[in-house]
Amino acid sequence: MSQSGHRRQSSDISVRQFTEEAGMSVARVCRLFCGFKGTSVTSRLCSSLSSDLLHSMHKKELWDNFYVQKQRDTIQNFDWFFNYRALSGLLHQCLHSSLQSDSSSDVFRILDLGCGISDVGLGLFQDLPEPVQVTCADISPVAISMMQQLVSTCSPMPKNSSSELRFVEMDCTRLDSFHSGLFNLILDKGTTDIFLRSAAGKPMAIQMLMEALRVLHPSGSFLQFSDEDPDARIPWLESSGVGRVKVNVQELTVQGASYYVYVINVK
């Protein structure tokens, strides 16, 4: 894979960079995260808060506040980086490969870690012809409540009548309610990035990885979606996985921006 022209800094991403890729202004994200009052927040003021914001992005309270602010508007899906439609082809390919590797399973189990109010879990539930159990987990009860309300309102119909979709409040670093080897596919769209870009969150990133590997089926795949360069992410995965993982990477371009999909399997 050619990486020229697509390299990104692995640690010091600014609030401006992070939020503009999500289609949000710096001022708006400062208002959402920090609860600023008034009609405007200047970029200069927000720049002075960048470090504090990034160092707090692993905290539950920050995300509760973020979703409370978004809840004031009409409830709708919000995705960091990209939405389900941008990923659907890749996800279906991974699912079909896993199905061939484990044809004995009567249902295919999917876990979306740090789902927020993303449409990825909902899209898989609606689109897949195979029977699936999609579990969307997030530490924020506000986000989980919003998704439950959204699903209740729109009443999505799965292609397979046996498919299930549920949203659970859960700390992604502690997956105690799931037994080992349960999930055929685990998704992480930016959650590890949040931990790694917060100094206090780095041990949490390792703990989340270890828990994900524990609940991953031996023939399953753990997909991390990130904008972090492979030169930084792959060594971290291999060292944090203590030699237990095999990592492949694919480059994904969405609206002119380059991201990486790290496909992690247990050796």
C-alpha cells in the first residue's frame, strides 16, 4: 500500500482537524463539549482550549455533555469520520469472509464499541441477509437513550426476521457481561483514537484492545477505523497485543480524506 502523501501526525491532532473532518466547526464543538453560552465562540478562544479538550476526551462526562447538547436538536445519527454507507462494502466483505471461516454458527454476532449515535450498527442490522445479533455499546447513557428513541421512532426492518439489534450502556474497557470468543466481528470507529490522544486514556486503549481480543471469536475480525498512520498504529497494536495479533491495513478514502482500516485477527 502506498502511504506517500497521506501521512498524518500520530498524536497531536487538533480540535480543528478532528472536528472539521466530522463536518463541524471548532466553535460549535467547543459549545457542545464545554457548554459555552452566547451566540459565538471565537476560533482563538477554542484554540486555547484544544489541549484541555483532547486530554479530557476519554472521560464519560465529556461525551454525556456532547450528546445532551445534540439531543436539543431533532435526534438523528451522527458519525465521526464517515457513516455506514461509506463502510458498507468493506463490512459486508469482512462478514462474508468470516461466515466462510465459521459456517457452524447459527447467528453472526457483531459488537460496535463506542457506538455513540452512529448509524453503522443500524445499517448492518437492516442490510444483512444473514441472521445477525448487533450489539452497540457506549459508555454514555445519553447516547444509548438517543439511539433507543431513534430506533423506536423509525422502526427499522431487518432483511432477516431473526436478526436482533440492541443498544447497551457499557464501559468498552470492561466487557465483563460477554463471554470469551462470543463475537464474529468487532468494530471500533475512532474510540481507540480518543483514548490514544488523551494522556490519561492510553492505558484504557490497551485495556479495550485486550478485552476486544478476549471476546473475539477465534476466526473473527476486530476492525479499527482511524486516521492514524500505520507506522504508528501497527507497532502499538503488535506490542499491546503481546504477540497475539496479526494486523493487516487497508486505506480508505472518503470525500478526499484518507483513513485506515486495521483488520486485527488473533494468531
